[in-house]
Amino acid sequence: MKKIKQFVMESYGELKKVVWPGRESVKASVKVVIISTLMFAVFFGLVDFMLSQGLIGLFSTL
């Protein structure tokens, strides 16, 4: 039990040292994640569409 209490106290002490990001920093990071996710989704969607159309065209002529 003593080790558990020591672990909790040390963990709490380490959390006090953390520099938490501000609201504006979090907003900017969220924007970057959302925009990059949408860009990758569109890119991979277009690649998937082009490959599927290519395969449909290839196999429909056989």
C-alpha cells in the first residue's frame, strides 16, 4: 500500500511539471489535423476511384 501511495504522489508531482497548451494552440492543432485528414481522405478517395475505374475498364473488355 505504501508503494501505491508513493506512486500516486510522484505521478501527481510530475503532472504539476507539465506545460499544458493554451486554448489558441489547441485550436490551431485541431485545425491542422482536420484539414490534413480531409486532404488525405480526398486524395485516397480519388486514387481509389481511379484504380477501380481502371480495373473495371480492364476487366470489362475481356
